[in-house]
Amino acid sequence: MDTSPTDLPPEKIRLDALERGQCAIIRDVEDETELDRLKSMGVCKGRYIELVKHGDPLIIKVFASRIGLSARLARRVWVEPCATVERCWLRIGPPLSPGLPSPASQPPA
Amino acid sequence: MIETIQNKEIKENAGPFRIAFIGNPNCGKTTLFNQLTGLRARTANFAGTTVEHKVGSLGNSARNIQLIDLPGMYSLTAATPEEMVASEILRGIHPKIAQPDAVVVVVDASNLERNLFLVSQVLETDLPCIIALNMVDLARDDGMYVDPEKLHLEMGCPVIPMIARKGEGIDELRTEMLALAEPDALNFHWSRPEPVKCDACASCPYQSRFSYTEEVTARVVKNHGLAKPAVTEKLDRVFTHPFLGVVSFFAVMAAIFFLIFRAASIPMDLIDGAFASVGDFLTAHMPEGHLRSLLVDGIIGGVGGILIFVPQIAILFFALALLDETGYLSRAAFVMDKLMRHIGLPGNAFVPLVSAHACAIPAIMATRVISDRRDRLVTILVLPLMTCSARIPVYAMISALLFPHDAVKAALLFTGAYGLGIVAALIMAFVFKKTILPGESKPLIMELPVYKVPSIRSGMRYALDRTLVFIRQAGTTIFVISVILWFLATFPTSQAPEKALALAQQAETMAAAGQSDQAEALAYQAATMTQQHALSHSFAGQLGHIIEPVVKPLGFDWQIGIGIVSSFAAREVIVSTLAIVYGVGEKAVEDNTESLYDSLRRATRKDGTPIFTTATSVSLLIFYVLAMQCLPTQVITKRETGSWKWALFQLGYMSILAYSSALVAYQGLRALGVS
């Protein structure tokens, strides 16, 4: 997984330009009704996203779901690749809020 | 508050307590709905739309509680007609359907961030609400535990953790719903979260709401770090592979077709046998006359002829339901998407196109997965061009006429006929997308849900439900048309020809003399002759004569004309009609098809030339590949498109296509010297 830290300043690239398995934060989704459905599925500004598979259509992961997406639409989503693996929620789950006990100590009921 | 109570009383007096079910696609909402309503649910369209929903009652309660299954949706910001209707009903602004009294939001616990988006929107409608926290087992597999108590405090409404597929949590949810429907349920206190403030709505109205859902999720989810390896990712490496994915798709469809043609033959034979015995019983016990003829030939023959396809329809629905539940169907659409774009249709049009090779009816009903209306219409319009199983008897007849003893050529003819249907459908789809229904097809946005083991029970329930919709919708029309076609073929009655009378008399004499075998043969010959005579002189026969000039350029005579008239509602009827008009007798179709084919081959025009020449046979084959000739399909097209306009258009374009193609083939072959 090639997501080694980088010193380069953050830059916006198109979603389909991500490497396979690379994680990114969505910076902008073009404002068109065609993209509304995608936004309501979580592909909208501020969310984390992973490119699972290249091609047309390609596969992305947002929250816990995998979405098949035409490359034409993917090109209208602008993302900023995550600098480190740790920054991506998709990998480690949502950050724990301060009040919660540590993860492994509380098995499910 | 007082006002609310009064409203509530008015609603109570007005009818049942209505609870709407809403949730993201693939959250298990329909499974849960079926668990709660069982067989009490029925499928209906929302008034004035083609948007379908299920309505059922919650059993075992004093109060009449009605459950409404709304279409799956990601947000109340409507993008499709389905979402539009659901959203309007929930917000109480639908012109015809009243706002429900309460809502159950079904939530996929393994994908809380996204599911809570819809929950927060529903809460803002101020309807009483219960959260069904479904699929907690999947969440656990992902290494997550959602705390229902914390979620309850965050959302201010009851939260029921459950695994609907396994029936866990169903009783708790039922109890909660009953409590909600109690007249004093308003004591139930809601501490709703503040409506989500939107700071940056101009650029992305979704942003702040998703930030909110992520925050809530972070507060209610405990990661226990026991994530199982993702089976879904491994399977998807094969099923979404550009090459392996397509190969496995065809393997899956081939298996389904094997199932349809193999497994369906048993119940089909049973249905056929049952109708035949009822017919025989009536023939034996009723006095001869029009009433008996109407019952046996008209109604039992006509209705039975369509109902025989019900097993195939049901099995296809069953298989599609299982495939859908596993999560595979969306992968099939995914891999076929790129290929389908070339003709202007989305990937999810492909499964209906393949299914239509068994029967166009379930295929048309399966086009609901296509979200764009134009894409869906185009798919519905071209589906009946695919070779359905009712065409097989016709193909078999023509291949026997052309290549009586050559299995290889007969196989090639079948392949050619199937290929012609497919090519015609693809070309017509392309043409429609360029002309009457223009516009680029909607680009693919499709969730690829986690693979699940399907439930046989819910698959069967779905198949039963869909099949009943078909029988209810098409039943009446088929009945009426059966009676009309019987009338056309029976009236005006004519005297039996003298030759037949003479034969019948001869048969009686022989029977009296003890030569029963010969007598029977003669009697059969006489009956066949009478039948042929009666049909030729009936309205149907006259219609055959009337349309003869029209079908003559295709190489058809008036007898084939009768066949075309009679197979208007069901194409396979032409085989038995031709058996009658060419004087073979109806029995021959069942007992000895060879004798039918032989007689057809020997049939001649008045000048002594054979009727079924190569050119005529090819022309007839092409006509039957491309013509509509299936009334039940038309009824379903009307139902799914919402108007007879499209059903009639379908009939019109297919008739023109069939006629002109048969014309070109016949005249072309003749010009090439093939007669």
C-alpha cells in the first residue's frame, strides 16, 4: 500500500487518479443533480474515501460500503490523498471520543 | 399538545394506525417487513404512479395496525420517482396519500454513519419513530459494537437491536410498535436532537449532516478489534473482474436457465394434465353444445395455455430474488455496464434482457432496478423480442418443416432465431435511445452490498408475491381474450360438410359391424374434417381470408392468416391452429407431432405447389421471432409503464418490424431463386 507520508503540500486530484487502495479525503464534488445520489451515499465534501478498483466503472469505498461508480462521474469528484494511513477512518474506524473505554477491553454484549 | 391529541383521535376514527417502514437500500428492510407481516402483505402501486410498495397488517393486536413498506432510499432529497413518492408521503405533502402515524427506520448497524443520515432527516419530520438497528451480526463481524442505549439517548427514540434475517429482535420491535399505537402513546417522550444546522449548504448540503452522523457514530460505536477477513473483497476480485466477472455471470445465468427448463417441466406437465383432465371431464359429462365448447375450448384451453407458463415465471422470480439477496445481481450489473453502454443502456438492464429468454413477463417486472425512466422504458420495449419459451414450439415446427431429418441444421436454425431476437432487441434499443427516448443513459452509481447467504423462504415469498401480481393483472384480460378468440373461431356455425357426414355414417355402420378400430379412425377423420370446415367458415376463418392480401407478400396463405389471428394473444397457439386448418386434427399436436409436420409439408395451394416452401417457412419463422403476440406481456407493460400508450406502441413497432423483416426475407429469397 503506497501511502507513505509526504512533505508535499495538500493538492486536489480527481478521484480516478488515486492509486488502488489509496485513501483520500473528499474536497469537492461538482454541483450537479446527477451527483446528488452519490452525495447522499456519502461521497460528499469532507468524507473519507478509498479507491478499491480502477477501471470503468470503478469501485470506491466510503463509510462501510463499496460503491460501483462510472468513471465519468468519478472524474467530477476532487480528493486530497491522505498523507498517512492513520488519518483514514476507513482503515481504523471512527476515532474514539475521549469518554469511551479503550477498544479491545469491552467485548460486545 | 392538545391539538396533536385531537389530530390523533381523528386519525384513530378514520382508520388503522399506519406505520411506514423506511431505510437505505440493502439494510434488510424488506426482510424485516416480511417477517412482521408474513403472508398478510400485498403489493400495490401508489395511487397514480408505477411506484410499487407493500402493505401489510401487524397481526395479534387489538388495534388495526397497517405497515407500509416504502422504497429503499439514502435520503429524503428525492432523486428517483420512488424516492420522491416516499419522501412526499413521509413529509405529509403527497396529494393522495396521507402522512403515516409513525415511522420505523431500519438501520444497517455495520454502516451507521451513512444510515443515520436518513434517520436524522426522518426525525425532523416530527413523526413518532422507532429505530430498528438491524444486522448487528454484520457489525460484529466488522469488529464493531453499536450501543443501543447510547444511540437511544442520541436520537431520542426507541432503538431495537436485531438480526431480521434470523428473526432476532422481531418480537421486541413488535412490542414497541404496539406501544406506539396505544391511544395514550403520546405520553411517550421525545427528546429529539436539534435539527442539523447547515453551515456550508451552498457548496454541499450533505456535508454538515454527514459530519453530524460521523460524530454520533463515534459516540455510540465501540470498536472491539475483532474484524473478520473480508469475504466480500475476495469474492469481488472474481465477480467484478472485467473478464472473469463476465464469464461467471454467464455461468450463473446458464445454471438458472437449466433450472427453469428442467425444474419447471414437472409442474408444467401437472398443470397441463390438470387442465386436460378437467376438459376431458366436462367433455364426457356435459351435453354437446356451445356452452361445453366455450368452457373446454375457450376458457380451459385459453387460460390453461397461459397458466402453463406460471412455473417458469415463478422459478425465474425465485432465482432472481436469491441472486439479489446474495448481493450478486449488483455485481452482474457492474461487469456488464461497460458493454451495455455501447447500446445506450445501463448495466442493470442486462439481467432483465437475459431473463426474457425464459419469459418476458418477469423480465419486465425486473426492470424496476433501472433507476432512469427512459432507460427502463427502452428496456421494457425491447424485452419481448428475446426468444421466450413460448416461441420454442413454433421454432420446433418450422425447423421440422425445413430440415426434417437434420439435427445440425435444425440446431443452427434455433441459434439463428435466438440470435435474430437478440440482435433486433439491441438494434431497437439503440434506435429508441437515439430517437423517441433520447438522452445518455444514467451513469452507474451502484452500491455493492456485502455478500450474504440468501434465505430460501424470503425468495419463495418474493416469487409467490410476484407470480400472484402477474396472475391478478393478466388473469382477467386473458380470460376475456380467450372468450373472444373462442367466439371468433366458433361463430358463425356452419353445417358439417357432406363428406364428413358420410364418413361419420360409415363409421357408425362399421362400429355396428364390430370393426371398432376402423370405425374410430373414420370417426376421427370425420371430426377433423368438420373442425377444419367450421374454423374455415368462422369469423376467424373470414379474418384469415380478409388479411390474406396483406400477408400474401410474406408468402402466407389465408390458412396461415387464421394462425396469425388466433395467436394474437399467445403465439404458441399457431401450432394447434395450423393443425386444424390443414386438417390434421388437434389431437395430432399432442399424440404425434411428426404427422402434423408431414401434413404441413404436404399441404398445397390450389395450383398444387406446396405452401410451406423454404421461403415461406423462413418468413414465418422471422415473423414469429419478432412479432408481439403475447397479451399477458402487454398487460404487464401497461402496468409497469403506467399507460396503454407504451403497450400499444410496443405492439405497433414489433408488428411493423416483424412484417417488414418477413417481407424482406421472403421476397429476397424468392429473388435469389429460393422458392
